[in-house]
Amino acid sequence: MKTAKTTLVKSFKVGQIDKRIYGSFIEHLGRAVYGGIYDPGHPLADEDGLRTDVIDSVKRLNVPIVRYPGGNFVSGYNWEDGVGPKELRPKKLELAWSVTEDNSFGTDEFMKWCKKADTDCMMAVNLGTRGVDAARNLVEYCNHPSGTFYSDMRVKNGAKEPHNIKLWCLGNEMDGPWQLGHKTAEDYGLLANEAAKAMKAVDNSIETVICGSSNYGMRTFGEWEATTLDIAYDAVNYVSLHQYFDNRCDDTASFLAKNMDMERFIKSVVSICDYIKGKKHSNHTVNLSFDEWNVWYHSNDIPFDKWSKAPHQLEDIYNFEDALLIGLILITLLRNCDRVKVACLAQLVNVIAPIMTENGGRMFEQTIFYPFSHVSNFGRGSVLYQVIDSPMHDTREFSLVPDIDSVSVLSDDENELTVFAVNRNEKEDVLFDVRLIEMDGMKPVEFIQMSGFGLKETNGFDSSPVKPKNAELPELDGDRVQIKLPPLSWNVVRFKK
């Protein structure tokens, strides 16, 4: 049997995990809102039309923050259309996704949902077709107590207390030619800088996220980040990263190595941020918000009726292979927790999502739900520095891919340790030899595993076979434990004092 080795030392820490790294995303796209979180005719809907079964599922994911309302949608959105009496809200053509938006769900409804789902809002402002004025007015509407035009408008609309939204996206993917109001790096940098300054003048407690490249493969990647940050560095707190992954070539080995591209993307953006910091002789550090990430390729070509309301769009059905990559992506995000402070699985319900619903009917949790739930619930604390001596393999797209990828999290009280690990080897067990230093009294208490499924096996409304199980606990021998990792497996080993 092959063996991989690592040593974990309690005092050797990468950094503290910001809980917002387990964020997600709800956009006015497809059935994410209508038929997803909001379905007034559903038998399980509450007095606000919010699906309580979906809320319960979101709570199981333990999502601390949700980005809203887009996404491409936000670049053509007038936030005023989505507040006030519903009978007075306009129906409009939504140009990003070619549907009709009736605006029956908007800012105040979403904030009610956030409260019920035990999560916070990461709000995006429209810097595509609008700009500084609309952005600062929305901050006033959401965060100012009362006594001004927009804060009193919120109170009149039924929200007496401020929404107190602390994290704000300065537009969305503004380097993308597909974006309404697409801009050059210089134009966007200037606009983002002025918008951030105005928004923080209204509420100086907020943080802002400037748009980075829409993905790692953009022709303008690197230069876009350097140019926009050079202009707006002092006014922003984070730069965004977006990346989706696919297996169109049906090459499992390469697919399960794609988080290595994510690692390179993160390291590259960190380098650019720190270059601008050095250039400006600044004490201010801009960190990363990886606020769109997921597997996305199963449903791109499914037709829908143009200008309909909330059609079935981008409803990927995820398989076991996808769940393994989701686990690897989460490992990558945690390994970079010293600079990645926010991340959003895109999206949360129905649209490339871990939770699927029927309009007025059932719901189920997809294969990718489980690795996310494990890491979100057990990955709170500090990431330990970890070097893994693992067998390697090559794929069609990648060289020197470790069979074992892993990250380990120590709880804040240092009484719990969780080791997350994926065995990428398609045929062989790997024995993972983990040595624990400065952790006297730590013993294995739970071993959660997903393995043995067909790579293309899925869950659905009628049957959900792809779920985790409890495996036999490994034994502690002195200061080390040997964990048998089956081929193509997701593994969570929990230790407690």
C-alpha cells in the first residue's frame, strides 16, 4: 500500500480562518430566488413566502454570509425597483439572463431571509449602468438609522432597524465584455474608487470588494488587477476572484487536479496586491474575496423561454466526482486562509447549487452539499501549516499531482482538530500517516467518509444515495495515527481532547 506522511504542530499556524470563507451566493437568476428561497404558494412557506425547508438546509450548511443580488444581474439592476409596496414595483426586462424580473423580491425581503437563515448579507452595487450616487444611496437606505430620505424610506417600507450590511461588492466582473456597462481597467478603477469613498463616507464601518478579473484565463488578467488597485488601493479592502471548473473532456484525473489552478490563481493575485502595497509604501493590506467558485458545466445548453419569469436555468445535477473536487477546492481555500478572507460557493439554491427544489414541491441535497457542510461546520479555528509527503502522478493537463491533498484545522480553544483529506488515486488505497506534535490528549472521535460511489452517480428528488458514512476510527499510536484513505475518497477525521 502506498503511504503519504505529514506532521502537524499545534504552534505552526498558517492563520486564523475568517468564517466568511464559507459564504455562498443568491442571484436573481433562474430559480435561485423565485421557486428557490422564495415560493409563497409552497406548503412550507412562512408568512413572508420564504421556504422553511430550504432555510433549514441552509442552516445545516452553516453559511455565514450570502452575496446578493448578483452577479451579472446587478449590472443592470435599479435597487429602488425592489423596495416598497409590491403592487407598485415595476416589471422589467432583465438583460443579463434574458428573463422578466417582476421585482416582487428585493432588498428588504432578502434581509428578512438572511435573519431567518442565520446569515449575513454581502451586498453588491450596480457599477455597470449606474454609479456613485445609486451606490451611496443604497448604503444610506440599508445602514443609516433614520432621519434622512433613504433611511426613512426603509423605515416606511417596514424595516425600522438598519440592515447594517458590512461587506459591499463594487459591481461585478467589470472586465467582462458580456457585462452591462463593461469598462476599461482605468475607467473602472476610477469609478470603484469614487464609489467606495462615497459609500464609506455614509458608513465608515463597511468594507468594500473591488472587481478582479472574471477568471484566471481572462486576457487582461494581472494587468487589470494591477491597474485598478493602483487607482483604488486605499479605498478597498478586498479584490474579488471568480473561477468555475468543468470536466467536459471526461478526464477524471485532470479534473481532480484543477484546484492546483486555483492555487496558482490565488498566489498570483496575492503577489499583485502586495506589489501595489509596496509600490505605494502602504501599511494597508488588501486581501482576497473568492466570491464565485464552483463546478459548472452540466446544464449550460438547456433551452428556456426568453423573457419568461424564473425559468429553469443552469440547474447542474452534481455527481460524486464533482463532490471530490469541491472538497479539494475547500482545502485550497483553507490552505490560503491568511489571505483569502471571503469566499462564496456560487450559488446556493437551484442555480449551480448544493440545494435543489421543485416549485411548490420537494427538495434534495446534492452530492456537493456534504463536503461543504463538513468543512463549514468543522473547519472553524486556525489552519495548521502542513507539508505532505505524498505519492505523485501525472495527468493529461497537470504534472506532479499529489495523490493526497489535505488541510487541518485546530479549534480556537485548541481542544479539537479536524483533518480533511482527498485521495485522488483512482485505484489504490493510500495510508495517510499523520504525526501530532504538541497535541497531548488528542484522540480520534469520528471518521466521516465519502467513497465507493460511481464517479457519475448523483442524488435526486426520488433517491439520494451519494451521502457520507462513518468509517472505522483509526487508532492513535503514541503521537501518530495512520488513516486508510480509499481510492477516490473524501475524508474527515475529527480529534478531541
